[in-house]
Amino acid sequence: MSKVRVLVGTRKGAFILTSDGKRDKWEVSGPHFAGWEIYHVKGSPINQDRLYVSQTSGWFGQIVQRSDDGGKTWKTPGGESLPGPGAMPKASNKFVYDTSGESGKPLTTHQFYDGTQHPWEFKRVWHIEPSLTDPDAVYAGIEDAALFRSTDAGESWHELSGLRGHVTGPQWQPGAGGMCLHTVILDLTNPQRIYIAISAAGAFRSDDGGATWKPINKGLYSKYIPNPTAEVGHCVHHVAMHPSRPEVLFMQKHWDVMRSDDAGENWKKISGNLPTDFGFVIDVHAHEPETVYVVPIKSDSEHFPLDGKLRVYRSRSGGNEWEELGNGLPEKDCYVNVLRDAMAVDTLDECGVYFGTTGGQVYASADAGDHWNPIVRNLPAVLSVEVQTLA
Amino acid sequence: MTDPVNEAPRVPSSSIRVMLPYHLRNLAQVGDEITLQVAAPATVRSVLDALEARYPMLQGTIRDHDTLQRRPFLRYFACEQDLSHEPADAPLPDVVAAGKEPLLIIGAIAGG
């Protein structure tokens, strides 16, 4: 019988929630890496027992760990004890921006809050995206915004510097949460295609495996930047894609819910009847490519649900017409947020939808959003939620 | 002095006791205190070199990967002294070099 494994990153550790296909009884494992901020936990789609976790600490920096047994044990790739005297240590958890001459790019500065140019400084890994085809290949989206790739299961990391070296790089600037590359989307039908998104630069696409990149922000309108239709500078919060339609993208921007039908070349607004189109998460039903989910948040100044009622909104028409889903969700006095990487779907016949809150709840719906139940209520603030559907 | 087997010069070494913060003990999967053999004279730099060679997963967690500068929220203490701002190549206190007192690597106290 199928099982579901929900991978939860929180401010104080990681948790693994497992259930059978009914998804009504859950086992909770954790905290793993207790006390560490866990920005993201994600499993390889082709080796489901291989999990990666990004743990970050102001004291000790960035650690990426890997499990090869579904989270029972963890190790630091490249951090194994040396076989003997004289053996060369590997570069465990080393993320170094590419400044090589071969790149030919001025990869030295970006725009800072005060408008001056500022050196790129590695801070943390926001998002880990394992390859869809190679169990040893994995991407990391980092702050300050850049994309790294490992081809040895996380032992060493190398920047895909064509992104940061894009001619617009010196114009990129951090949002309030830092300048993070938070979204990485791979296309199973075209291994050369990668989508990424950066706050606050916008969305980019590569069609050559990450060597060169193109901003894909036409149609976005952001009134908080000097030129609201600029090529870059938009605060994209998250992007989602259904694997069967890799040309169709859905975006939750700072404000505005957007859709592209041409791989990001053009975007149109699909906020429709949403009560507010500010928010962070967006995701697509596993079997219905036109069914989209968002969690509206009141505003950029008030990061909590409207009127204290936590609601998911679902569109079955690819946007514009949205229905409120609240069965089982708090009706009042709820002032949590749902962060950008904290929603996911499973691929069981009846699609399950999951999201986590900054109040420490992880909600699950086993019927595509019609009914919700909290799996856990009192975790630390949830930073990320991912789901694995296990055979 | 030579090694009787390979006749290479034998380098005097010290057994240095090191105490790590809780999270790094967990990361390295070690107990409260570890002992490292370090060539004399032992210094903060030579102790950390030995520590990272034995526990490579600690690279980058105490000092920067490249610059080897101490991470801002960590401190080096020994014998009730803060050695954090001493030169990394300064000899450690005799009692630390003799293994009588540990070198403490401390995380700054913070709430939340």
C-alpha cells in the first residue's frame, strides 16, 4: 500500500511525518538536528530514501546533510573521517561563488538596500532540488542569490555562474528577507530547462542546463519598484509547475497571482476573485494541471490571514475563479503566516495537499482541499513542507 | 630524536583536550570532550587544523572555509581567559599544551 512521507523544516529542527495512503493517522519523527534552523528538506524522486536537508545557524554557518535511509540516519557529505594520515579532506559544505576568469563576467557586486553596489556574500541554502534523473545530482538555491549544483550527492558544490553573471546581476537587490534564490523547477521532458526565482530579482529560465539564463518577467507589474514593468527587480515569492505541462507556470508574486502559458515569456494576472492576492505559497494539483492552490495573506504589512480566518483558495480553471476552502481550518483568531516553500502535494489517486504555518501547524487534506486536519499543532515555526509518495 | 622504524625526525606533540559546543558535538558525533594529538608548540590554529582533519564535517563551522577567520558568534576560552583575539599562531597556555586544562570553543549566548 502506498505511503506518504511529509518532510518539514522548522526554525528549530526537521520533522518527518509518515502515514499510509488513508492519511488519517500519522507518525511523527523528530526533531532531527534539534535546535538548528532547517530551511528545506527534500527527497530525490528517483531514490526516495535519499533525502537532503539544509540546516543553518548564525553560530555555525551552513550544513547540508544527506540521508540514504529515509531519514533514519544522516551524514555530512564530504565530511567523513579521513582514511589515514595525509589523506586530503574534501570540501564539506563549501559554497564558493565562481570568480574565475573563464566566466568573463563581473561577478563581484549586486545592488544593496541603500542603492550602492555590495559584494556577494554566501549566507545560507534556501532550497534544495534533487535531479529528476540522476540520484547524485542536486541543485541548491542560496542567499545571496545564486544557483549551485552538486554531482556527487552533496560532497562538493559548484556555482552555475551564468545566472549571477547575467548582465542584470548588478541590478538585483535583496527583499526584506534577504536576496534569496528560493525556487528551482526542473523539467523532466527537457533536462536542459531550469526555472528559478529570486527575491527580489524575478524569475529566470535556462534552456542549456544552467549555462545561460534569461529573465522571464514580462507582464509582471510591481508598483514598489521605480519602473513597475522592469526586466528585473520583481519580488517573486514562489513559482509552481505541473510536470505534464512544463510550459505552464503559476506564480505567487509579492502581490498578484500570475500565470504563463509560454514558459515564462509572458505573464497574465489570474488573481480574479481572491480576497487578497498577497501571499507566499502556490502549488498545483498532482493530477489536474488546471487546479491551483494559494493561501491569501492580508498584505505585505500584515503577514497573516484576512480576519483571522486561515483559508486555502483553489481554482479549478487555472486561475481567476477561486473557491474558499476552510473545512477544518481555523475560523478565527488565527494570525500565522504560510511561507513560500511550505506547501506541497502528494501524488496518490486522491491528491493530498499539505501546508505548514509559522504557528507550528502542518495541515493535510486527503481530498484535494475539501477537508483539512492538522497533522501536528505545536511544532516550531514551519519554514518548508515537502511530500514524498512512497510505493 | 628519530623514529626507530622510518628514521624520520620525531616531532614532539601534545595531547590537547578540546570541548565543543553542543551542536558541534552532535554534528561530529563525539562526547563532551575530545583529545587531539597536535605538534608542539600547540596553537589555536594547529588545534583547529587537527580538529578539522579528524572531523571534516566541522570544516566551516568554527572558522571560515577560506579565510580561516573565527566565526563571529564563537569564542575560544582556556584557563578562564578569552583567547579569541589572540593571534591564531600564539602558543596555547602551558597547562592546555600539557593536557591539564581544555581549550573551550564556546557559542555566544543568545535567546530565542
